Amino acid sequence: QVQLVESGGGLVQAGGSLRLSCAVSGSIFNPHPMGWFRQAPGKQRELVASITPTGTTNYPDSVKGRFTISRDNAKKMVYLQMDSLSAEDSGVYYCNRNPPWQSAWGRGTQVTVSS
């Protein structure tokens, strides 16, 4: 059974940084690509970073140059370093396989950026 546990969110001022972590248990991790997703209030969940099993990354323009996704395959961990945060980055952040395994969504971690 797959379990995804996100952590590292919090309240940060605009321009600040946060590092999110995701612990993955079960068979979903290898050799699947993984992603970080964000859901802001009243908006659909969106992909903000993805990484292949071999480390190739991809970002939408909205976070490119500010967010960095990484993974530790041995530890079954996925990370998201977020820099130069703005209020538009606020939301609940989730990790999951990319494309998502719908039955595996975790609780996410809340990120709030104060302007």
C-alpha cells in the first residue's frame, strides 16, 4: 500500500524560502517519475515540479528558477526547495507520482506566504 507524507510547510514572508519533504512508502517510488503539486484556495491542483527516476527535472514558467525538486531514491524521499516565495505560491502542496496515482494522495503540507 502506497503512503505519501508531506512535511516542511509553514508561514513565511514574501521573498523567503521553504524546503518541503515527502516520504514515500510502498512500490510507487521506483522507477516512477514524481512530482510536487499545489492547490490554492478555489483553484485546481497544479503540477509545480517533476523529476524522473534519473533526475531530469521540469517546471512550469510560474516557478522556474525559484523551485528545485530533488529526490533520494535510496531513502524514498522527494524534496522541493522553494525560494523567492510570493503570495501566489500559497496553497497546499502534495507529492505524488507524475502523472498522479489517484488513490495515493497524502494530506499535503500548507504553505502560506505573507506579503
